[in-house]
Amino acid sequence: MSEATGSGTRLTAAEIFRIAVRTGEDELKRSSAGLGLSGLAAGLGMGLTGLGSAALIATTGAHGPLASLVGAVLYPLGFIVVVVGRAQLYTENTLFPVVLVLERRRHLRNTLRLWGVVFAANVLGALLFAVLAMKTPALQTPLRTALAELGTRAATGGSFVGLFWAGVLGGWIIALMAWLVSAARFTMGQIVLIYLMTFVVGAAHLAHCIAGSGEALCAVLAGNIGGGTYVGWLTAATLGNTVGGVLIVSLLNYGQVMGSGRDVARAERSLADIEDGR
């Protein structure tokens, strides 16, 4: 996603911030049609989180807490495909266009356009995955059953408030992942970062509005839960993901780079000059 600057040392927070701002600018330049198609691909690709988890659970016959841990092993698969493939994922966009808005003090309307188009396309892609998984003979019955059970557990795993806070933590981790991936120099490093951070999301049963949608919609199509239950879960997860990404990651990283108003300029000077008061 990015190339290192300078002499091969680690990127500074200011350099990562500038990369994130450029990424946000590039994304806001895209047409709604382009964003929608990319978002549709991302929603479909995120179905691999549920499919991979269900495949491991169905194959191993794991139950209880062990099933959760086994399923989390392949939970990152969809994130790897979507993030490395540069498809549009809603929760990544709680970082990139947001830091652009914070820096420029404009583009809010365009950011809301991007959010709306990408979110709707992501959910539609998740629905397409669910239809392919549950309404065609592509998957064997045990795998479809495991997918529906994952979706049922996700959508009924707590109260609205509990799901919201699980979404806050999930949104924080995914937006933080996007920040760190921006600093990674090589694709393999990006993959490792994505895997480790999204494994935590899956293993801890945190809420992610798009990854969980593929599973939850499978549960809806299987008749395990009603559409209203899914909408309630989606609302809580989306609100939490947005708050976690915007407030915890975007604002904090903006603050650490721009808070004093002098950090970027100081980064270009030598430590000796700063200490000498020059």
C-alpha cells in the first residue's frame, strides 16, 4: 500500500498521516459507480471470513469455546483479500477520508457520499455471498449449517448496547490495522499485520458490520433469525464500528501528528537544532 520514504528507516507518525491523507484524497476522487462496484466486491470477498471459519469448524467437528478458536484461524481471510486487493471496505474508510477532512476542514459531504455508497454496496455484496452459500448447491449441508450457526451466534450474542461496544472495539482494531498497513513496506508485512489484528476480532467475538453480515444473512436465509434481528445487529455494529474508527483511531492519530501545530515542521529539523532553540 505504501513505500517507505527517506533512508529506509521506519516511517514517522507524520509520514504515515500524509500517506493516509493521500489515500483518502484518491478515494474521494472516485465516482459513485466505481466505489459501488469496489464495495460490492469487498462485501462479497468478506464472505470468506465466515466461509473459512465455518469450513474449519465443520471439518474438525469442534464445539463450544474450541469451535470459536478454530474458526478464528481463518477469520482474517476475507480481510486479507479485501485490504490487499484494495477493494472498498466501510470500516477502512473511517480512517482515510476522515483524516483528510480533519486536515483540510472540508470534503465532509463527499466523505458522507463515499460512506453511503460503500456501506450499501458492502451489505449488498454480503447478501450476494449469503445467497450463493445458502440458496445454491455449492456447499454441503454441514457447511451451510455451520455458517448459519455462526451468523445466529453473532446476531443474537448480546444486547444492543453490548453489540455497540463490541463494535467500538472492532472498529478501533480495523481502523488501526488500516493505519499500520499504510506504514508497511512490503505486501507480506501487510498480510501479517492484517492477519494478527483481525484474528483478535474473530477470536474475541467483536462485531464487524460487514464481516458479520455475510454470516448473519446466511442465518436469515436459513430461517434461524428474522430480518429485524439482523437489522438491529447491523445498526449496533455499524454505529460502534464508526465510533471506534473515527474517534479512537482517526482523531487520536490526527492529534498526535497535528495537535501542537508544529510537529510536522519539527520533524524536518534536527534534534540538535531543536534542543539549541534554533
